[in-house]
Amino acid sequence: MTLPSFVESLPHQIYVIDTGLVRDRFDAAYLVVSEGRAAFVDTGTTHAVPRLLAALAALGLERSAVDWVIPTHVHLDHAGGAGALLQELPSARMLVHPRGARHMIDPSALYQGALAIYGQERMDREYGRLIPAPASHVQVSSDGQVLELGRRPLRFMDTPGHAKHHHCIWDALSQGWFTGDTFGLCYPELADAHGVWSLPTTTPIQFEPELLRASIERLLSFNPRCMYLTHFGRVEMPERIAEQQLALLDNVVQLGLSLRSSPDRQRHLERGLAELYCESLREHGSLLSREAIVQLLEPDISLNASGMGVWLDRLD
């Protein structure tokens, strides 16, 4: 069996699919297989759908073998292609957090919100058209729910902090969590001899640091062997990664509180986040220059600062 270059086979019949968003190894969708039945966890954007279908074909799986499309949450880099993918899968249903279901059935608010941030040119290039999911094909998850995929139990946990419409999925077979954005971002370019480095994501509009910390601690309570991140891939040693990420989260929160009433707050937040990220990476052992780090993380710095501004405004 020869897989496309954008598909990586992991243990326990899990396949990570590079969706092609932004750059290589930035945005992942996962295909989980058991007893000939399959589920996609996260989908990337509408532009990713041909890659997801190509992964099925390369594995010799019929489209009718897919029972579930499961976005971890409804941000477009995770769920923008969910409706379009569902159209191609005759037996599939969507399982989504109850706070996100209405946005999958009618994605117009999602689209307009993203359009306001990114502009039309970037929306067309990176995200494409959003296809509504038929209400009859959409089901909602609940905290603690167990879904049987073939003979494989998948357990759902409500994990707010990054977004209120976020759930994570526990795979008992591999002892790992599909974490969406709850467990942060681990870009391969920032890994070093000490392993991956994790960035907590504070993007608009529902960042809540206390809830995010509690969600991460709930994930760790299962003693996972690994995490399956949308950004990007399977990572091991979750406890070590969480310790580094939560220490950085504490520093990010302190930065935000110190700038709560600052004039030109967005600019100061961006500058402060850049310094915190560079300092954290230096402590981790990174040999990358400040310029290289800031260039790679520039989109995250801007979005994370914006999300922190929304959070700080809610504190007033």
C-alpha cells in the first residue's frame, strides 16, 4: 500500500492527513479506522476535501465506510470543510459540540466572522466556500459520551478554554487524545533536541485561561501516552509538554493583566507575546534566531493578541 505524501500512517490504524493549509505540516485531519469502519476527526478547510477522499482511496476504503465526521470545534481550520466532506460520504453523520451544531447547519455567521478578520482574498485562497451540513445528519456530543467506531470506543470530553464549542476525543486503543486546539500548537519547525515546544492558543473570541487550564488537567487525568494535535501531529510525553505550556500560559495571563488599560494595547500585546515566546523557546533549548521565531509565529502573535484583548474586555 502506497500512501500519498500528505498522509502518514500512525500506530493503531490512525492516519494523519496534512490538509495543505498555509504550509506543510501546519493543519491536520485524522482518519481513524476500526473493523473496516472509519471516522474523520477534524477536516481542515473545504480545499482539503480532495486530500481526505484521496486518503480513503489509498487505504482501499469506500466512501460509504465512513460513519462519522467529527470536528473538535467549529473554527474553520478544523471544520471549514466538514459540510463539503459530508456531501461526499453517503453513510456519514456529523458529531459536533452542542454549541457548534448550529454553525455547521448554517455556517454564514462563521464565514462572515472569518471574512471580517482575513478579508475576501485570503478567505478564497485558504478557506473557500462553506457548505451547510443537513440538520438531519448532525448530532451533538455530550460530556462523557462514548461512541463505538467498529469495536473502538471513542469518549468525548467537553473542553472549553480555547472555545466554548470544543470537545476532545479519547481513543482508548492508543491511549491518546484528539485535542483540536485545547492542548495548544506544536509546530514541527519549533521542535529541538528536547522535543516539541507548545504554544497555548488564545485566539478570538472565547479564550478563558482558567477554563483552558482545567481542560488540560482533565486531559492529563487519563494518563495519556500521546496527543493528536491539529497543529500538528502526534506528540508524546504529554505531561512534559503540558508543564511547559501551562507555565507559558501563566506568563501570557500576567502580560495581559499588566496591559489591561494600556493605550495601543494590541501593539503592546503583540510585542509582549513575541518576547514571551522567544524567551520560552530559548529556555526550551531552541537555537533559532529571534527573527526566525517571530517570522514563523507572526500570524499567531497577532491573533493571540486579539483574543487576549477580547478576554481582557470581558473582565471590565
